[in-house]
Amino acid sequence: MNDRTAAQAATPVFHLEGVTKTYAMGEVEVHALRGVDFELREGEFLVLLGPSGSGKSTLLNIVGGLDVPTRGLVRYRDEELSGASRDRLTEFRREHVGFVFQFYNLISSLTAIENVRLVTDIARDPMDPAQALAVVGLSARAHHFPAQLSGGEQQRVAIARAVAKQPAVLLCDEPTGALDVQTGKLVLEALREINDRLGTATAVITHNAAIAGMSDRVVHIADGRIARVDENASPVSPAEIVW
């Protein structure tokens, strides 16, 4: 069994059953998720694929403890998070989850390494900030400010910041959405490197079907439901992706 096959057969890090999320907008109810069953497995690289408004971000927010379901079960390893307190969810996010978003959210007055150190100074078992930047190929840019970095470099700093606390899970919401193709591939290569080297279970939200080619599994979401799940026996490298 190769590493990728082993990842696909691994025990779930997250297990969701019948997860529903409903928002009240005045007198109208918006059904963001409709009875979703979902798993994220140890060490895998998973892509959540679907159009805008399909429920991808809501699902990722619930998995990451940024939101709670209206109904359903959410379990992280052996812990049920469905009824967890706000304080417990904050602790859970701090200790176990790294987030990467479409926009980089770097502090403009801090250098790249100082932005990463914001996390390592409060994490329980952090990576050295310089090591985190090395993982994403930015050692030479450690002392540059965000304004001196390209968009792709800023996103890689954001990724370094997310993984510097050595989370069990990395959740990425449209991490290449604001980037051109070549820059986006560099960011995807950084995510793949982290998944391969550190074994971090990684879930990437995208509406770009081409990115699915580098995943172990693709979860297709439509209208708040899981439409289907595809296993990918032969993931390609980010360099091979065409979009």
C-alpha cells in the first residue's frame, strides 16, 4: 500500500453525520447545509468542489469550529464538538486547526517572519518561524514586509503562519482565488509540500475543477448537499494542473 492509498484508508480526523445549517434572514430561512455526511481522513489532501453558494465554506467553518451546526453530529477524533462551548471551540481551533483564506490577512507593519511569530508565540508546540517559512520556500524573504512581497508570496506567508503551530488539520478556503495561474500553482505546491512532509490532513475549498486533480478525494457539493465523492488513485502534481 503506497502513502496515498494509506491516507485514503486512514481513520477519520473529522466525522460529520446529518449536519444541517440553517440561517434566519428576517422571515426567510436559508438552508446552507442539508443533512451532510462527511469525513476528513488522517494525512489526506481533500478538495471540496462546488459553485458559489453551494455550502462549501459553511461546511469548512463547521469542521474548523468557526461555526456550529443547527443539527447533526460533528466529531474530531474521539471528541464530539456538536455541543461544545464557545470557549472549548476557541481552544480547539487554537490547538488543532490552521486556516488559510483567499485574502492573506497579514499585518502590514510586520515582516514575514514576525507575522508567523504571532502564532508561534501563543501556540503550545510550535515550529520555529524560520522553519515554517522554509517549508513554503520563503527563507530569503523572511525579513521583507508584506508590501515588498508578491501576492503569491504573501499567501505563502499566510500558509507558513497557519502551519507554524503544527496543526493536525489545515483548512483552506479558495487559497488561489485571488492569484494568477502560475502564482496559484506555487501556492498549491506549498500546500502539497506541507501535506507530504508534515502529514497534515488538508482540505481545500475551490470552485476550480482543475485543482481536484491533485487531491486524494474530491467531495462535490451542490445546494447544501454532498452530490458525490470521487477517489483519486493517481493525484497529479500542481505543476501538471491546467486551468
